[in-house]
Amino acid sequence: MPHLALYTFGVLKSPLADPAPLTREFYGIGEAVYRKMSQHPGYLTHAEAADGDRGVLFEADWGAWGEFAVPTWYGKGRTQETTALATTLSLWTDLRPAFDAVYTGLHREALNRRYDWFERTGRPNYVFWWVSDCAIPTWRDGVSRLEHLHDHGSAPHAFTFHDSFAPDGTPTRIKGIGPKGDQVR
């Protein structure tokens, strides 16, 4: 059975190494959100650097998740002191569990505060696509899909909750997702 890959990307207002309270708050909430997400039904796994250092994204060994990559529109730093981004790459069993994990509980609370931490770029900040059950998506896959979504809109190749597709490429709607459901941004 195919798995759902999810890539998220946001440009932070300040570098990850910034000792300011807002950055520390983002880290604190982020760590708690990761713990909750990993326990959510339908969650399979996410990319983690082999050394576990959250501040070293570009130089880290990501194993099967491949070399770290970011969208072309990211124009901030790439060193431990200057990197100003937050990104995830994860696998899920289906859209419904991913939706529930993103739009409920602690992650929903964090989403309500996203503009405290993230710049408004006018670009998509997440993308989904289906992978075979034995495939591990790479960072480059996520970037490519996010850029495709930005350039061409939702398609079976790269889609959002609002305009989603089943593994066979047919458009799909899940109750609570879409124009008459929850607000999906």
C-alpha cells in the first residue's frame, strides 16, 4: 500500500542560532510537537539527521533521506549561525491521519502562532505526494514537489489537503478537508 510523503518548509524570521526568547519558544514548542506527531495514528517516520544536531541541516548526514536541500527561493544563510528555516520530511499512512495530526492539538496551537516565527513568503509551505510502501523520499524530492506545486498548482505529482489526490491519481475529498470543511491554509 502506498504511503503519503509530506514535505514542509518555512523561512524563519530569525536564524535558528538566535538566542532570543522567540527562537527558544519555537524550539520548545517544536520539540513537543514532534513528540506528539510521532505518537499520532497514521504517522510512520520522519527524516532525522544521523548526528541529531538540529542546527546543522546542510552539513548533516541524513542517510536514506538524501542530501539536505531547500527551495530556490530560500535566500538566507546556510551555516549553523545563519540558517533561518524550519523544514520536515515525513511519511504517513493516509491523508486523514495527517490532517488530524496537523489541524488538532498542539500542532494546531503552533500553527496559530506561525506568523510570530515565520515570514510570509507567498509560496506554499507544504506538499504531499504518494510513494510506494518501501520508498523513502529524499529532501530533493520534497523540494522538487514543493516547487512544482508553486509553479503548476495541485496535481497527483504534488498536492495539498485542499486539492488532494488518491494514490491512483484521481481527485479525492476527505470529510472536513476542502472548501466546506476546516480552514486549510
